[in-house]
Amino acid sequence: MGWWRTAVAWALVSPFLTWTMMRISGLDAGFRWIQVVSFTPYVAGAALAVPVVALLLRSRGAAAAGLAVAVALGALVAPRLLEEGQPPAKGPVLRVLSANVRFGLTPPDRVLDLVRKMRIDVLSIQELPPGARRALEEKGILDLLPHTANGTHDTTLYSRHPFQAGPAPAGAVRAAMDVPGAARPIEFVAVHTCAPLRPALDRCWRAGQAELPAATPGDTPRILAGDFNATLDHESLRDVLSTGYRDAAEVRGAGLRPTWPAAAWSTPGIVIDHVFADRRISVLDYSVHDLPASDHRAVYAELRLP
């Protein structure tokens, strides 16, 4: 009898079906789900085999369900691999770099090398304690990016252009920045939200996402850059994006290029470092760069302001 084949086929389909329903529902349901939903792109890849295996087991119902799951997950993930169209921005170019230097372990020379080679205008740097900040400044970061402000959680903003720092969420630096050639000032936010490493940080993680400032498409252009500790599979981050931002990596078809963890032998890589830009801003380029001794990779975006 073929009942066992049907049972095996549905046993294979069911976890993928449950994952898909939870992901589509938008629930950031509990501490463990917050962690594992980050791996949705890997689940989507594995789901491609599910309808094939179900067909080999001669279970048409399970195969149909598996195909629906594969299509649904593919529709969620595939846009991150496809370049998007660009708005007709005609303002100046702003080169942005975000780097989590793991409590200052990344040598300052590496940071300076990236800033020089990529002609960075704004640097959002996270996990830069006072001693590491002094070392970076002694090496000459202020010669390149002379305007600076510090936030909580050892987050620091360096800029080529003058700015006025204002009230910011925990772990962030928020600045009204004057960029020569721009029609109006922009607002730049260097981001570092709580990491959901243990259940006690669940509330902090949720609050950090909720406190990220919304885009203002009819007003001041805004850019968020940093370690968000969240992926595009988290509803809380998609809520921020939906206010009028675009993710620079996704715009350039690089939305599955991992930024954490940097070690190839550890957890499969996910994308938690982002540059979010107002939808009026063009994303001319995007890339990811290694940071020695850090568990993160730096992310770079070249933006053209409206």
C-alpha cells in the first residue's frame, strides 16, 4: 500500500508549509522565531526540492502543496536578487560606509583604507569603544571625515560634510547634514539596534526596530545605515522599509549577500547590516567588504540625492 509514501511526503511538506504561513503572516512570534526566520532564503532554496521528492513518492496532493510553498517562498526572496529601477535623482553623490568593528578589534588601518579607497563621505561605525575611537582618530580619520558625533552602544558617525546632531534612538546617531549641491539638508541616522541573542533582549530588539525613524517622502530625505540586527524577513524591519525606504542591497540585486557572521565555518550567513535610503534617492552602487577580526562585513552604498 502507498499510505506510507503519502505520510512521508506530507511529513516533508509540513515544516515548509508551516514556515511559509508564519513568514507570510508577519508574526515575529517569540525569541526563537526571531532568530530562525532570518534563514528564510536558505529554506526557500531547500523548498525547491520538496515538490520533486513528493512526486517521486507519488503523492500528488503533497507535491501540489510543496509547489505552492516553493513558489511563495521564492516570491518573497527572489526580488532581492533582481535590480530595481531608479528614481530620476539629479543631486550630488553621497558615498556611505557602515562598519561594525566588533568592540574595536578591527585594525583602524583597515577602516581608514576603506574610507580612502572608496572616497567615503559618511561613515556609520558600530561597536567602537572610546579606546578604539581614540586609536582611529590618532590614525587620521578626522583628516578625512572631520565632523563627528557619538551615540550610545559605542556608535559613532563621521562625516565629510557638516551636520547638526539631534535626539536619536538608543544605539543611534541622528544628524541633519548639509551636502553641497543638494536642494535641501538630508537626515542621516547611524544605526545599531539590540541583537536578539537571548530571550531577555527580545523586548529591546523589538523596541529598537520600532524606534527607527520612518522615511518622510514628502519632506527631508533620510538615510539609515548600520547594524540593524534584523533581516528583510523580520516584519518589524519591513514595517520601517514600507514607510518609504529602499534597501540599497536589494535595489542593486545583492540582497542575499551575507554581512554576518563573517566566519565561513560558523552559522550560515545572513544580512543584518543595511543601508536604507529614501525612495527618491538613487542607489548607484552597493558592495560588501571584509573587516579583519570582526564578525560583520562592512557595507558600502553610493547614493545620488534628489
